[in-house]
Amino acid sequence: MPKVRVEKKTRVHNEVVKQGIQFNTEIGQHILKNPLVVNGIIEKAAIKSTDTVLEIGPGTGNMTVKILDKAKKVIACELDPRMAAELQKRVQGTQQASKLQVIVGDVLKTELPYFDCCVANLPYQISSPFVFKLLLHRPFFRCAVLMFQREFAQRLIAKPGDKLFCRLSINTQLLARVDHLMKVGKNNFRPPPKVESSVVRIEPRNPPPPVNFKEWDGLVRVAFVRKNKTLLAGFTSKAVLEMLEKNYRIHCSVNEIMIDKEFDIKEKIRSILEENGFDKKRARTMDIDDFLELLKVFNSNGIHFA
């Protein structure tokens, strides 16, 4: 475990060092220390006095105490019991104490409560699963302002044709509007992480697009395994054909459709792609409408991905 960095001490950091608590970077403990960045994140979240705010990874509470001044309630989810105890001590005996609820545990394994907006300085290794946990959460929340590793943030906002455009990009943008808010240098954290960071704002699309997300994600997953290849090449690989044939036979069985003895799944996929002008398209340049149309074409021909 790394030694505690004690330069540029804050009052809270002094207390933490006094109690012998060391920051565990293995679970993403990089405490945001710059008050200007903290204030910027809170400002972009546009917190109302009636809001319940979900904060992930509050650490020693530098952001939490400022959110408590603005919100009706803060639910702070913290993995490390030592940090959770530190946060509760920090508000003990103040008017803020009754507005704070602390959940100790892994946010990916925790059922999220109702909240209006989410603010998080996330451990970067859980960025992707947390984004999708958020976007599939119901009831809908208004917005989330989240700190990510810079390249991850760039993937979230990448457009078709961009080098970083990937499955994460199109899945996120299907379900939400994503905006890059600010870059945050590594020296704004204690201890500094090895990478640069960025803050993004995610606003769920409400109502969500009328699409079965498991089907959609199955299609996109296949397409982006070889995003620079043509769809014809990607969808006719052996593993993909085996999966599609299995799903097709289940579809036919459920719907009492007879399958010809001469049936060839490869030829069926090829004809669907060619007849609809998708055979030469590549995932890296396709937008959401392209994928929605492709899924519709496949599904109407009995081809399913989930």
C-alpha cells in the first residue's frame, strides 16, 4: 500500500493522517483536493434544494459537505469502511448529519436507491459497468456528473469515424446525451493517479428509445469485435454463425416455423446484409440510426442476438 502524501495538506487530510488511514490506490482512492474542481462539478450538476443526490466514492467528504449544503439528502456509497467512518465523523453534530445516508459496499453489487442526480469521482476500473448500471436504472434520474479517466471519457463522446468510436460510445449515446465538461489534471488528486481525467455529464433519454437493449447490445457486440472489417466479414465468422443459428432455430421452434433441410445460416446472413445494403458497411462509421435499421432487418428475418 502506498505511503500517504502529506504535502499541501487540508484540514481533513491532517485528520486522516493523524488517524493513520492510508489511501488505497488499488481500489481507486485518489481524493479530489482542488476546491475549484469540486465546485465546478457541483455547479454542473445544478443541484436543487429538493434533490436527493447519489454520490459514489465520497472519500473523506470534500465534495459531500458542499453537496449537503445544496441538496435535500445525500446518499454516499463508499467501499472502504474507514473512509465511510471518516465521512460520518466529519458531519457528526452538525445540521448536515440528518441529511446524509452512508452505504458501505461495492456500488456494482448494491441496489441503487431513488435519486435525482448522481455525482461521482469513480474508481476508474469500474467506469464501464457503472455507466450501464446507471443508464439501466429505474426510475429515471435527471443527470449524472462523473469523473473518468480521460480516454474513457473520450470514448463516451466519440462519434462515428473517430478513432476511439466503439461499442461503449454507441451504447451510451443510444441511452443518453453525453457532454464533456472539463479536463482535470492528475495533480488535482491526492495521491495523483497515473492518468489524466475528465468530467462528463450524462443525461438519460426519457423516454428511452423503443428497442430491446439486450438485442441491441448483442448486435453491437458482434459488429464491434472487428469494427474496421465489413459487416459481411464480421457476421459470417464461425462463432457468430453458430450463435445466430442456435437463436434462429429457437425462434423457429417457438413460432412453429419449419426449417428447410438445406438451410444454411451463412447464406441467410449474407442475403440479409446484401439485400439491405449493409454487407460493405463497417461498424466504425455507422451511427445509431444505421444500427437500429440493421437490428430491425435482422429481427424481421428471425435473426436474434439475445
